[in-house]
Amino acid sequence: MTGVFEWLVRHEKLVAAITFSLVIAFVVQIKFCKTRVEPDASLIVSPQGVSQTAKSSSSTNGIAGRWEMSIQRRKGGTQTWTLTLEQNGEMLTGVLNSEGGDLPVAGTIKGKTINLSAKRFGVTLEIPATLNGDTMTGTMHALTVTIQWTAKRM
């Protein structure tokens, strides 16, 4: 144990630099997680620019809008998140608002099958779902974590 302490004393500047770097990285992460992210405006088409096919697909599937998600916690209970989606034909873009911050999502809808995904810090969050009227159900996957969820139109 004294050997470790002596090494720390000899390399005091290195330890201080690493500690400072970690504190800065932590502050940047906290700042990033609290930043509100809006859907990319260049991907959202105004109603005048949407083709008839895209319009009929949107009205048939009815996926665009705000959804209140109930997320099952791993240790019991639920969290409430908000999912805001925009639709252009089969393409979906939006923002997932959670306790951990805002996360841009993108994906597709084909019939009643929805496939959304998001990426943060090199980890991909897969959010597949099934649409049934004004409700969605699915299972999120990230690394080895799998979480059940449901969503209702707001």
C-alpha cells in the first residue's frame, strides 16, 4: 500500500491532470445531457411539400405527434418519457425526452411495424415497436439491457 502512495506522490502532476480531465469530461457530459435536441428541420417536410403517397401513409399509420411512454424500470416501477415523432412517408425522425436528457431518434414505419434507433456515446439504442391505433408497444435494446415499454398518444 505504501508503494502505491509513494507512486502517487512522485507522479502528483500526472494524477492532478487526469483528475482535472475527468472532471471536465463529467461537466461536459452533464451539459450535453441537459441540452434540448430538436428534430433536424431539413428532414421535416412541410404539408405543402409532401406527396400524396406520403400523406396517405401518414394518415393511415397516424404515427406523427407526441407520445407518452411508460418505461419499465429494471428494479420495478415505471418511468415516463415523451417521444415526439415526425413522418415523411415511411421515414421517421424525432426526439426522445427522458430523465437522462433529449435523444434524437430516426427510423422507419412499415404497416404497423416501427423501427427506431438512437445513438449516444457510441452505444446504439434499438427501439422496435408495434403500432395499434393510439398505442405502441415494444422492447428497447442497448448492449445487454432489454426494457419493455408502451406508449399512448398525447
